[in-house]
Amino acid sequence: MAKNYWNKKELLILNNCFEEMEWEKFIVLLANKTEKQILKKANNLGLKREPEEVDCYYDEKERGWVKKSRHFGSEQIHPVSAIFPCEKGFTFEEVHNRFVEHATNVFVKSARIKYRKFLEETYYPHNEKLFRLFFDIEFYSFCREQVPNYEERIDEIVSEYKNKD
């Protein structure tokens, strides 16, 4: 049974190694802790860990690249698999770059539609900062994250319009 108490050495290991060290090597250092205990304590300390790639290979049956990774939640590790369909002969980097380019185009189109509708309804003139904000809103909504500096950006755009009057 793993003990729940954290001593100074364990906390030092957690703080210094959680975010960067390969997971398999890391958990050996805290062998008397469960994954859940480690993740929960790291979350309580505000430590974050980027997703870790587990495997990446071309799958003939799926007719595409398969990328497997693990995402570290607040109490458990979530295995994630993504399939990037393509014909054989393309590198993963080529397929991934095409996917990113296509996704970016989708976000731009979506933001552009909402941006135009906003301009029509408010009679505001086009503003590049405002359009970039609409794009960021689309992108970060998809990622379920908050738009960086949202309030400051809104205030800056509004003050520009006020100063034009």
C-alpha cells in the first residue's frame, strides 16, 4: 500500500522532475506512491506536464499514421490515439503539417464568418486586431482554453474606436 504522507525528499523529486523527466524513469523515483497520488499532489502544487508521445507509426489497415500519447490529468493518465489518414509514402511530419494547415484554414473561415456578421450588426469598420481576436476566440474555444489577454485586448480595441470619434 502506498503511503499518503509526502516527505521533503519526495516533494523535491516531484517539484524538480515532474514536468520534464520521462514518465517511466520518474515514477521509479517515487516507487512508494501510486500514479493517482503523484498526479493529485502535482495538481495541488500547480505543476503541469505536457502530453508525452508513446508511439508513432504508419498503419496499413488504418491507411494512415497513428500517433499514441498520454495526457496527464489531475488524478489519472489518459491514453490518446490519433489517426492521420494518408497514402503510404508520406512522413508523419508531412501529414501533420498538412493537417495543421487545414485546421488553421477552418478556424480562419469560421472566424471570418463570425467577424463579418459582427461588423454588419455593429457597423464597426474592419480592424485587424479585432479580426485576430475573433480568430483567437475560435481557436481557444476549440481547445477549451481561455483567450490570452482577452480583457486587455477588448479594452484596447474599444479605446481605439472611441479615439476615432
